[in-house]
Amino acid sequence: MGVLSSFAAQGAGAEEIVFKDQENREVRLAKAAERIVSIVIPMASTVIALDGSTKKLVGMNPTAKSAVVEGILGKIFPEAKDIPSDVTAPNFVPNVEALTATSPDLVIQWGGRGNDIVAPITNAGLTAMLILYGTEELTRDYMAMASKALGKPERITQLVEWRDRVQKDIEAKAASIPEDKRPSVLYLGRALSDISASGTKGSYNAWYIELVGGKNASAELNGTVSVNKEQIAQWDPEVIFLNAFEAKLNVDWVYSDPVLSLTKAAKNKRVYKMPLGGYRWDPPNQESPLSWMWTANLIQPGVFNYDVRAEMKAAYKTLYNYELTEADIDGILWVKEQGDATYYDQFRAK
């Protein structure tokens, strides 16, 4: 049974909140959490979106903070730049002294990665909520947990309905795409200090690549592993997506490289950097349906024709109560930085 349907009943106290997290641990809060720390990177912006403010987020991962500062959330919620990020190292190991100093009601941490990153939280007497990564179902479940913990269980309903509607629309349209019309697509989770790609199992990126009618070029890999440029050339992907995590990474990394420039993706100008919105669009987050639509339009332009700019405006109003400007959208989608990429004109302001 998913978390969405397995929240425990209210406890003895009128406002007590009790539920099972994704490691099947009981999480018990005397009342709705007023102070939340997210050691998990994407969940910081999700907490902001679920609550509609930054008031309850009192600590976050430094990698999450860089997305806030570099992205649109820093403009929507300028006070977010003052939220501490020393509560954890980027590798999710808590800084107990800094963490306890924030007096959190709830600490969101990864499950499934061993007790070494959990024990420091619970040993300090703090309440932890553990979440798992990799699938859309898990994403919906932990978003529902967070909204429950915030005392806003109704908030998740419209966000899940949106995800469901967009996913089903894409699935219906992609169902008729024959196998030989599905291009090979490579997503690179890292590129600058090291190059990484992922197999299909447990990869959210591979999941939505296949959702929209593509094939994961690195499907043969087992998990996320380091690869070299010669391996990429051998795969010869038709489309390459570059991560939004590395701020200095741009499409020239492919086009100016003597090996990568020989790939079909480079020759046909189908290299794209993932957008950076309220969070980076690569991993699962509150804006994922926008990422799916953007990806769909690029991978299968003959099948999908979403008005991504209009969809973004509607979503940001719902998620953040913010009216996106045309310049905001250009920045999120890296319109200038994508250069003359094939099919990218569709995302320019009309």
C-alpha cells in the first residue's frame, strides 16, 4: 500500500500527526511541523511549494541552496538565501551541531542508504522522515508525506492530480510510437569533473525518457557509473541531455569536443541543457510534469506539441502563487544558452 493511502489515523492529541515513512518507520509529530530541515536535495524546494512559503524550511542541503540562489526561487522568495545550508555536507552526512541549532520538528533524510546518515539525527533526539528515490510513485508518496507533516494534506491533491493528468496524456500519445521511431537519448548526470550515465533500472531520467517515446542510450549500464567519451561515441545517441547541476556546463561541451561532436546528437544539433526552475528539472520534484512536457516536445516533436510556456505560467501560479514573466521563462529554459538547437525555437516567446 502506498503512503498516499496509508497515513495512520490521528493520534490521541487533537493535532497529533502519525504516519509511516518510506522505510516503514513510524513518524510521530505532536502537531504540524513548523520547522523542517531537508537534507535531501530536491525536497527543500518541494517543502517551499507545498507550504507556499519559506517560513517552515529552516535548513537545507548546500546543493539545494545553490539551485535556489541560481534559479527562479531566489527571485520569488529572496529570503531563502538566508536559510542555513551547513546542516549537512553535500553527501547527506548531517552536521549535528548545526542541525540541532535549527531546532527542527522534522528532518527529511534519505532512506535506503544505510544508518550512518540517519543515526546522527535520531541519536540527537530529532524526528526523521526517510524517503526513497527513483520512481514517480515514490515521488508522489513522499510529497504526500511532506504535505501531511506540514499539516496541509489537501495541498497534495491538486499536485498529484496534475502529475497524473500529464502522465496519462503523454502515455496515451506515446502508445502508438513504433519502436524504430523512438530515438536513443543519453542523459549525463555529470560531465565536467567526471562523466556519469545510468542504466534504466531505478533511474528517473530513464523512466521519463521512455515515457515520452525515447530509448535510454545507456540502458546497458548497471546503476549510475562513470563513462568516457569513447563510450558515448559508441552509443552514438540521437539526443543528449546535459544536467542542470553543473552551473558551468553548457552545450559547447559537446559541440567543441573532437569525440562528442561526431555523435548524431551533435551533428543534428539535438543537445540540450536541462532547465533550472524552482528546482533542477532533471530529478523528480514538484515541477516534474513541466520537465516531461519539455522533454516530450524535444524527443518526439511530431507527436507532442505542448505549449510549455503557458503550462509553466499556470504551474508557477499554482505552486508558488507567482506570475512568471517572459524573461523568467527564457532564463529557466536557458533559451539563450541553448543556441540554435534543433526544435528549440518552439520555446521562444512568440
